[in-house]
Amino acid sequence: MRKIRIIHFSPWADRLEDVDTFLRRLPGLDLSRRVTSQDLLAMARLDADWHGENSRAFAAMQHPEIDFLTARVTGPGGLIELAQAERPGDEEWWLIFEGQTPQKLAGVLKKLLPILAHLGVRFAWYAFDEVSRTTTAYQELAPFLQILIHDEAPIEVAAKAILPKACLTIHRSWVANLIPFTSPFLEKPEDKIVFLGSKLGLTDHRKRQIDFLKRAYGQRFVAIHDHSLPVGERNGLNRFKVSLCPEGRKFLTPAMSRTHTDRPFWSGCLGMIPVSENSQPGHRLDDLAASQLIQRYAHGNLDALKASCDRALAASTEDRRRIYDHFNRHETVGTVMAEALYAWERSLTDSVSRAPAVAAKA
């Protein structure tokens, strides 16, 4: 079996260390020196904990064909340690980036990556935003990537051209950053809808929906309309039957017309029925909607919103369990990355196996 050691780059980490060690330190980290004002401290805490869950999920990856060794995490400071480390010949080391975090290293990557690549380190990027359009780091990182999981439809032609030919590219949006089946399935949750907002807060668009749902459902509707939900409190939401996930900040741009937040995904993992607003250009979450794994309503359509919520509230225990099983088995970040790591090796094997036939024909 392949022996793979994951090294997750986290902007909130510092030195190179085992993920478990970092996660034990994370709750006590002094984040005040990392923000420009005390007003941002609460948001920094939420962000640090969210990225910590990514580290936890990557460290818990499993695959029947891969032996995952103890995972590590590094911040900018630990990359020098990584460049000086000795990699055993039977181990694959994968440095995993996610989101827009490589931008923290803009200007440094072009000097650092050749050194790490010479040591045999491989690179994967789970980019759930418009990174080829919005980060200068893309130009530095892309030529070294073995795996790019992206959320742009399409990637810019020029941006795609600088990826290595052997880079495995997968168009997939962000999913749940939690370990599968960590939240128990509740047979009898409260017959209520919880509205899960984001850092956009109470915009006019969301206030209109919230006011409408308060009138329609009264005390059966609970609204969390700011970004105040710590990741440690997510599991407690499984007491609700339905999760309403409004559309996110990027959905109106052409490249992101098929994207979404991660909320429908960890909602499904908790055993709730996800109800998701479709992006204005459409086509977001098509496959999940067609399989009745989410309920979806058209952008800003209040009648369609209520119809979706009604269907979700009427769902049976068997419906919820099917959704719970699907999201935990297929829609978590560790599962997606583990499958990508396996698929990358298989793509190389297939490429090599085809080469003699091509040469013979020539």
C-alpha cells in the first residue's frame, strides 16, 4: 500500500507539527497579534477554528488502498522546517492547501516550491473559490500541482494552460469539513427549521426571507443570521429537522454559477434536510437536487422557498437517514481528497500503460 503523509498548510499554524498536537494548542492560541484591530478578534477565532477542522478532517482520511501516516500541519514559519526535513523513500509527502490560503505565501511560493518539489513533496489544492481569478498565488502554485480541486466553471483558459499535463483537475465545490459520522443520527429531531446565515449578516435579501418565514412558521423557525456559530457548536444543530442555507457571496459571477456554501453539506452530515437557495444563474447543486438529497428553491422566490421548507418538514425518518448516509459517505473534505489522491496515482498508472501502445503505433 502507498504510505502517504499529509501536511496541511494552515494560516493559523506556525511550526511544523503533528495535527493532534496543533489541535490541542489551537483553543488557547493568542490571536490578537494576528489581527489589525480587536473588533476582528471574534472573526479570527471563528476562522482559526474552521481551518482547524480542515486539519482534523485531512488527518482522519481513510482509503482502502492507502496507508495514511500521522498527519502534520504547518504555517508559514514551518515551511522552512519542511524544506530541511528528510523524507523516507517509501513515504509520499503531500502538502495540501485549501481555499485562498496560498495567498498568504504570495511571492514566496516561487522560491519555496522548487525546493520542496526537489525533496519529493507533492502538492494538492482544494480551491473552493475563484482562485485563478482572484489570487496572484495561483500563478506561482499552479505549475507545481499534482491535484487541483476547483470550483470555477470554467477555469480561465490561460490559468488552465499553466497546470502540468499530469495534474488531476476535478470540478467540485466545497463540502463538509468534518469527519464522517461524528454526529449521531437523531430519530426524532425537533420539527423546526434553522436558518444558517454567514458573515454577510442580515442583508436585505436575507431579512426578506427571514421575515417571511417568521410569519409562515412562527416558533417553528429559528434564525442564525450572522457568522456567530463556532464549528464546535455545529453538532448541536442536529436537534433541528430542517436546515435552510441561503446562497453565498460569489454565486452571481459567471465562473461561480454552480457553486455554494458548505452549509448544505455539513447540514446533511448532521441528519438535517438541507434547503438551499439556487444561485441566480442556476444549476447549483443540480445532482443533489435531482436525487432528492436537498430541497432547492429559485433565487428570491418566497413561494418556492415555503414549498421547499414544507417538503423538508414532511420528510420521513427514512428520507433523512438516506440523506445522512449519503453526505457522510460522499460529501466530506477528507473523503473527496482521499479519493483524489487515489485517482491521481491511478491516472499516472493508466498513462504509463497506454504509452507502449502509442509508441508501437508510431
